[in-house]
Amino acid sequence: MEGAIDEVRAGRLSYRQAAVHFGVPKSTLRDRVSGKVASDSTYGQRPLLSEKDENALVEYCLYSASFGFPLTKSQVVTHALAIFNRRHPQTPKVALSQTWWVNFRERQKQRLTTRTPDIIDHGRASCAKRGPVEDYFNLLSSTMDRYGLRGKPHCIFNCDETGFQLDSQRRKVVVPRGTKHAYRQAPGTREHITVLACLNAAGEDIPPFIIYKGGYPGGPYNKEGVPNALYGKSPAGYMDNDLFVKWFNQHFLKHATQERPLLLVMDGHASHLGPELIQAAQGAGVILLCLPPHTSHILQPLDRRCGWRLQKVWPLPLGSGGR
């Protein structure tokens, strides 16, 4: 419409010619050129997302696909709703209809399309397991070459989260023979906390991000713990998108080297990735590289080397008094 208005006002096209060329109603074009209707006004229901937010969502889709984790329709809709809810926290929760999805695809058809992924049956699955792993390492290698990260271990980071229950695990205890049931007093809570750890390939760590359930505990919890740690809270003590963006902007960028670019290898959890994180990373010169789905147990460095050891020794201090 804006192009048609400009052509008519410049005298290069008539109303009819501009309407045909730009595919807009001639009567609407005439109203806007004359000023009867504002040139930037829109008809119908207000769009769910602003043009800026929708462009951010599209960039997220493109970025995700380029690094091997394309989004499903459900994931796109979920992220669209999350953006809307963050922009309009006082507005009652809304649901997106099929019409929104169809219109979104139509608006972005020059940049996005949908494809049905190949389904590998169980008999072929064992033969295909190598594929995603090899693809990941090829992508990692090409990314390091593209951004000149060879020989710069201090610029290559890995982050991973792990959860802890604040009660000791069930282990065998010594009781009198003949006892049918044994009871042991727990430390007083069954709450869950999450710890996000991050370090680079040179072995330099970033102070952890500790997430509590519901609220922060009483006492000097942030004074007697790990120096420079970041603290957060969520309803269940788990990571979410907002917390991860907080960690990235306020903590990772603060403690990581100021040299650019940086590479951050991470799991492709929905709780990590989102349009806001993609935008923040691009603006800060950080390349995000996600591990293939369901491969953390073999490809996640922190999980392989640190997480399982920490989980193994974690119950010991709790079993000694919960301190």
C-alpha cells in the first residue's frame, strides 16, 4: 500500500494503474492518498505481534534451522505466545488459532516454508545414530573455521544445567534384625534447585547460576556460597527462557572474555532458546551451537565430565546432616 501511495502522489501512476500493479483496492488507495484514511492505518483485528517481534520470531526460526534444530509448528506458536505475554503481561492469556498460523506462513512465505522430516523406523535407527553426531562435529568444525576460533580455547564455551533435590537419596541403613520398615529423618525439605555451570575449553569457569524454587532462602545464602555466583528463582526451581536470557546478558557476557566472537555450545532445550536469546547473542557477537537432540549423554562435555560426578557425591553431605 505504501508503494502505491508513493507512486500516485509522485504522479508516476494513476489510481487504477497503481491498484493493479500493487494489488490493492483502488477505493482504499484513493482514501489514503486523499487523507480520508491515515496511510498507516490497518483494518481488522490488531495483529498479535508487532512487525518487529514477528521479524524476531522469523529470525529465530531461520537461526534454529541453520544450526540443525528446526522448529515445529507447535514450537513456533509457543514462542509467539511467549513474546505476546511478555509484551502484554496484564492481558488475559490468549490461544492462537489455525488462522494465525496460516496467516503467519502467508506473510513470511518468502523466508519460511514447512517440510515433513524423514521418519526412520526402528530397524534403521541403529544405522542412523552416527549421522547426527557426525553432522554435529562437521558443523562444529566448520563453525570454528568460519569464525577463526582454531587455537582460541578461551573463546569456546560450554554450558549445562543440572538439578538437585535438597534431601538425601534413599540408601540402606542399619536396623535391628526383624525390622520391617525403616525411617530416616530428612533434612526438612524436598525442594529442587538447578545449577547452570559454564566453562571454556581453556578450563576457565564462569561462576554458577543457582535457581531456587519459589523464592530465595533466608539467611546470607548469597554471601557464603560460590564467589560471584548469580541467583534466580522460578516456581518449580527449574530453568526457563527468561532466566536463561538473564544469565546470558547479566552473567555470561560479564565474566566471559571480551574478545569476539565467542562460541557457546549448549543443549537445545526450549527453556534455553528463544527469539530474545538469539537477538542478544547476535548483538553481542556470540555464536550459539546446539547439541543434537537426545545426545547430551554422549556429547555434552559438562555432563560427561562433571555433572555425573557431582550428582554422585551430592547426597553425601546431606546424609551427614544436610549441611
